[in-house]
Amino acid sequence: LVSLFMSDLMVGMVVMPPAMLNQLYGRWVLQGDLCSLWASFDVMCCSASILNLCVISLDRYLLITSPLRYRLRMTSCRALGLILATWTLAVLASFLPI
């Protein structure tokens, strides 16, 4: 949940202010280099948010389908690995194309 919070917070703090300026002025008002950086952060944060929701859904599914084996399957190391995989995939999908 903290990872989902961080991705959504980054959407609100990093992605939305330039998007609001873009809507208000009808054009990109910041430096040209910031446009591709902003687009990458936009894709990264939105992808991380969606992937975090998928990981949370997988976690809840495992808890519901096998509650007695859940603690053996979902260790803190595996949870940390899933979070790292989520953010790594989001970063690769957003910054690698640039």
C-alpha cells in the first residue's frame, strides 16, 4: 500500500502541475527538454500505480485462496521483490524508450 501511495503521490506532485500549466496556457510553457522528462515520469508513475494495484490484487488472491499457506508463500523478502519488480518494470517502460 505504501508503494501505491508513493506512485499516486508522485502523480499528484510531479505529473499534474505541468499538465495543469499545459491545460491553462494551451501549450507547453516549460523548457523543451522537460517535456520528454515529464512524459517519462507520467508513464512511470501511472504504470507503477497500475502495477501496484495488480500486485495488491495478487496478494489478496493468495490470501483468500490459501489462507493457511499465505505466510509461507508471501514473506517480506518476496513482498519487497514484488515491489522492486513493479518499480523496475515501470522505470524500464518509461525511461528506456527515450
